Amino acid sequence: MDPGIRSPLIDLFRRGEAARDVRLLAARGALAPREIDQLALLLILCDDSDPEIAGAANATLDTLPIEPLRAFLARAEVPREMRDFFVTRVGIRPAATASGNGDHAAPAEDDEEDAEEDPKVLASLPIVERMKLAMKGTRSQRAQLIRDSNKLVAAAVLSSPKLTETEVEAFAKMANVSEEVLRAISINRTWMKNYGVVAGLTRNPKTPPGISMHLVQRLNEKDLKMLTTDRNVPEAVRLAARKFLRKGPKEV
């Protein structure tokens, strides 16, 4: 079922693009660091075509303590689809009052002092371990794993509860990330309120032209002028920048 939650990682699971071992780990409740994301994965996987994965997801759901679950379901960020699932499935309704911050997130780490890790060491880890680091690890690990060739790992980085807008802005400027990463950034409304993210995507030669051309109109005059002479971006994007420059860009 659709849990009503959107994130790059959950979207991959929704489309059935997660490997079996990753789906099985999520079905056992051992993948996502945030409760709401883990519940969303369980709701998707309880109908998985693989009987073992569906069975594991349903078994995990059956072990959830009722009162903490009811308190969690009363929280404002929980979507209606998720609440309806538990009411229909086992008659569990949200509590009268919501719980506080009940997410069992990873312990906070001091990313500033985190030592730079050898990219070869990270690349040699199994996919599941790389995904765990992508969601629970440090800033330097996320900066390396966002470029991972496996789209599940990169999606896990973008779904990390520790991810900051400053990091997203840096990712938007990277020409060595996948198009899928840039597309995922471009459809996130919160991130796209950040002018630095918009400008980074527009100037990134890896961004699909259909996205960057749409963003050109949001650039200020200085960035439009730079874009008109940037030979790294497609010609269509440069032409669009010249067009909006003649019209007079909005002040940012």
C-alpha cells in the first residue's frame, strides 16, 4: 500500500527497485533511522511479492507495542494513509494526545571533527552497510556516498534525518552525482525554497535540461549573466537565460 510518505528512499521501495536483501532488512525493522520512515517501509513491504519479505514485514508490525504506536499515530506529521492502515488492519486508532519526539534516531555525532574516510573503504562495504552509513553516518560519509553508483545508497543519503540544506546545496552543484539525485533534489519543495540549491541545479551540467530550464526564471540578474556564457551547460539553458535576462529577472 501507499503509506503517504515521500522520500527518495521510500520512492525506490514504492517502485519496487530495492534489492531483496535490502527489502528483507527493512521488513525486519532494521533499516530506516526514523520511526515514520520505517513504518512507511513496513506498510509497503507487507504486500511484497516475496512471501518471506511480506511475512517478515507483517511479523514486525505485529510486534509493535500498541500504546506507543497509538501515541505516535496521533502526531501531526503522520499521514492519513498510515493512520487508516492501522485502523483497518487491527483496529488501532491514534491516541487522544500525541507523543513527543519518539523517533529512535541515531545518536548525534560530531560531524565537524569526523575524520575523512578513505572512499575505497566505503566503496568496499556491502550495500546494506553503505545505506546505514548514508542515513546514520557523518557528513563526510554522506558527501562520499551521495556519489555511490548504487541508487539505493544515494537515495539513503537524501533520506537521512541528519542531512542539512547546506549539504543539499553542495550536492546540487556536484557534476559527479547521478541525474536521479538531482531529480530527487528538484522535487523536494523544502529544498527548492533555498536559492543556493536552485542556482546550483541550474548551473550543474548534469541536471536534465527540462529541470534547469524551468529553474532559470528564478535566478537573479548576476547568475543569469553568468549562465549565458557558461559553456558547461546545454545551449538551450543558455538561450533561456538570455531570454529571461532581456525580460528582467525578479529580485532575489
